[in-house]
Amino acid sequence: LKHTVLELLVSGDRGSTWTHRSHMASDEKVVFNETSLIETAGGDLVAFVRTANHDDQGVVIRSTDRGATWEPWQDLGFIGHPHQAVHLPDGRVLVVYGYRHKPFGIRARVMDGECREFLGDELVLRDDAGSSDIGYPWACVTADGRAIVTYYLNHDDGTRFIGATYLGME
């Protein structure tokens, strides 16, 4: 197994050029990839990171200095990947992810606005997929304050399709 690292690159010209900002994480066993980065109201950068060789659990990594340095990675404490995070109108953060174990589907968790703790139970958005070839959810907030989560899914391991779930988020 190769030693893996996660680095932060930044662009000041909408992605035409990139510069290295900082080293986020490395590990001799855990592989890091597919990262969703969010800035909290307090200014922290919080990365939700898909892993390999970590029992299908993601990790979270925090920077309190705009990405110059990063705290050690911490286990998210639940199975699922990859993650995507979005701010809700009330200040909380919605984290969505694929669940590639039976029952296959799409799940979500709600966090406090600083992404320090989960609020309430895991939300099962879908549990009717036909195989583990599902996921990559993406959430956004609609004009009426609901969240819409899109993802790809399949039934009976057949043709893949794009699905969506609306959440009231009260």
C-alpha cells in the first residue's frame, strides 16, 4: 500500500491556475480522496473526506486558520461516502452521503453550524437501491428553504438513473 497524503490547493483565478496552500493529512494505512470542503460561520474550514482502508468510514479534518494548518483527522463515526456538505438557512450544516451496504441507498446527517457535533439521528433518504453502485449525492437549498439532494441510483442492479429527494429541514 502506498502512503497517501491530502493537500490543499487554492486558486485566485477561478481555477485557471493553482498554488499549494498546505498539507491536510497523511497516513500509512488510510487512503484519503473525494473531499467536500465547507467554511463555517466562525471561519473554520472543515473537510469531509472519503477514505479507503478505514472500514468504509469517512474522516473530518479542520483548519482554524483558513487552511494554513490542519488539526489531525478524526473518524466521522459512521459508514458512508462520499460526503457533500451544505449550509442550511438556519445555520446548521447538512452532510449527505451514499450508503453502499445493504440496504443500499442515500443518507444524511445534520450538524451544528460549526461542524463540531451531529444533531439527531441519521436520516435515511433512500434504502431501495439494487446494488452498491450508487451515490455521489449533491445537496443544495431551494428558495423556499428546503434542501434537495440529487444522486445516482439503480433498482434491481438495473439501469442507473438520477434521483432526488426533498427535505423540509425544520
